[in-house]
Amino acid sequence: MNRLELKELVWRANLDLVKHNLVILTWGNVSGYDRNEGIMAIKPSGMSYEEIMPEDIVIVDLEGKVIEGALNPSSDTPTHLELYTSLEAISAVAHTHSEYATMFAQANREIPCLGTTHADYFNGPVPVTRLISAREVESDYERNTGKVIIERFSGLNPLEMPAVLVAGHGPFTWGRTPDEAVKNCVALEKVAKMAWGTLFLNPQCDQVPEYLRQKHHQRRHGPDAYYGQKKRSKE
């Protein structure tokens, strides 16, 4: 993939945050990472989505140095870079302050897996991080936000659980492409809303049984997945 293609994909993914009602004002960003070249493309800081064009997407190296673009990259750039450095299976990250997922993050509460809709995308409760410390905020806030996420993901598979809630902050999702990261963001917000409503109706609701959760997750994502259509070979 060349840089123009990467910037185009990231630009479209950022616009999709607006399309799916996941952001208002400038509350969110999507990035894409080219592991072969060691570069990341990300939304410019503080710009409204209506103003952004593909050429405005900023490209940085693994140290966060701008190597292409005239604008400042998102202030969350160090968080994204920390995730790419530590989670080798992913190549795209999305961050929003979507309403229901953020409510769970602010409540310091994971999103329980209460049904099969949740299990289709997230193999278990969506985890919440610990609250970042004052020392971590003062020393290198955005990079330490990424480190707090990685700390929480010890022992977890980022492709089976492509989302996290940062305590007191909001959700991050990821995937192998910018489009996939955004789709996981859409799914996260919907299951957060359904969990909120389910717990309102039945505060003692149990999580979906393990056997049912695994069935739904594996039929989409497992080695013998059969949900959806096989890709047709090009003749």
C-alpha cells in the first residue's frame, strides 16, 4: 500500500465516525499503520470532520515525528503508536467518546457479555483499564494512556477482544484495517447501549453462558468460521 492509499483509507474511516454518529465536534480519531514502511497516518488535531481532505491526513514515524503533512497530528498520536508497537496483530485504531461506551468507561465498569450480539464481536466482557495516575499524566500523558491499555491486555488476544475502555476517558477499538476498526467501534457502542438497557431492566442479569458465547464468536472469527460469504477468486 502506498501513502496516498493509506491516507485515503484513514480519511474515509474518520468520516465514517460521523456517519455512524460516534463523534460530535472533534471528539475522535482513526489511524492506520503500514508495518512494512513503519509509518502511521492519522487525523490532524482539532479539525472538524467536514473540513478534512485526504491530503490533510498526517503521516508520522514510530517516534511520532511528522514525515508528511503540513498540520499537527492528533494529540492522541502517542497512544496510537504505543498500541501499534505492542499489539503486532493490529494495523488500525479508532478512538471516540461515543455516549454509551463512554458512560461505562466513566463508571469504571467493563461491559458485560450479556448476549450473542456482544459475543459476535467481543469474546467476553469488554475490559476497562485502571485509572491513570497523576504521575503518569504529568510525565507523558498520551503515551502512558497507551501503556495503561497494554497493561490491561496482558493475557488477552487483541483480535478476539478488539476494544477497551480507558477508565474516566473513553473507548478505543482496533482492527486490521481502518474500516474494521470503525466497525468494531460501531459494534462496541451498540452493545454498550444494549448492556445499559438490559441492566436497567434486570440488574441481576447473568452473562451469556460460555458455550454460547464461544459458538457465536467462533462462527465469525474462528478457524472454521462459516458466517458470511467466501471471497470470490479473481479470474
